Amino acid sequence: MSYDIFLKIDGIDGESMDDKHKNEIEVLSWRWNIHQEST
């Protein structure tokens, strides 16, 4: 599955050329890992 993800931070201009996300930062990679210890 593929997603387009953009990050917007006040005071920082990104390089995005996307019309809907002008001056936002394009996220090229994202990893999410959840781990729960068990007894």
C-alpha cells in the first residue's frame, strides 16, 4: 500500500512541488513499530 505523506512545520519551508502541499516537507520513508512486553 502506498501513501503520499507531507509534514508541515511552522517557520520551516519544505521543498514539495505538490499543488496541494506547497512548501511542505515530503516524507520519503516512515516506519512504525509497536512492541508490548508480556509476562
